[in-house]
Amino acid sequence: MPARDYLHHIFRTSLENDGWKVTHDPYVVPVGKRKIYIDLAAEEDVVIGAEKSGEKIAVEVKTFAGFSEVEDFHNALGQYLLYSFALSKYETEREVFLSIPEDTFEEFLDDYFFYEALEYFKVKFVVFDPINKKILQWEKWNSIKQS
């Protein structure tokens, strides 16, 4: 199993604080003869009438804390695309997101090229505040859900 990002547990708490129920930690997805490990899977805990409904997500936790933010971005984008493809085959109702800490979002993704790359590839992401353990923004490119 791959190593966890150092903000993994903080992001998990932020997600739970936002009303999500973590169902898998990690989320194992079969791909051909192998498996991939997505950091978390969660469901929105919503009850409408007698039925439970809500979104299902898988989230890869990223902090861009390596030696090169560009290399970290490259790796995160590659993981996201592979995970999205795998879930399109395995579990179509679950959406993949990258989690991005607020400081990375403000300092690195303020460079429009990288933000535009996220938009070009329709990378869904969630921005979180690791200090207050709070979700700040969900980006799905069609609509933004503010928390």
C-alpha cells in the first residue's frame, strides 16, 4: 500500500466535518490484473424521505510538498486521470477529486497556467483549510459548491 500524504488525516477530518461519511481508507480499485489505492472514499450522508441519497466520491490527498511543485502537479494530474478512467470502468457513480490545501491553492495555483490545466482536463478538486480542518471549496467546473 502506498504511503499516505502527511495531511491525510487532517483532510479526512475536514471531510467528515463537512458532513461526509468516509467509507474506505484507502479505496482499493481493481485495474486489470492490478489494484490502485485512492486515499479515501466517502458518501454524503443525506436522507430524503425514507431513502438515503447523496454523492459518492473518491479523493486523492495532495499537498505539493515535494522538491518541485511542477513535478508534484504532474504526478497529481496523472493520478487523477488514471483514477477517473478506472472508476469510469469500475464504479461510474463515484466522482474523483484531488484535495488541495488552501496555501497550495493560493500560492501555486495562482499561476493561471496550472489552474487552466486543471480546467482543461476538468480535474475536480476540493480546497481545504488544514488549520481549521474545514472544506473551503468544491470545484466541478459546472458549478462551485462553497462550504
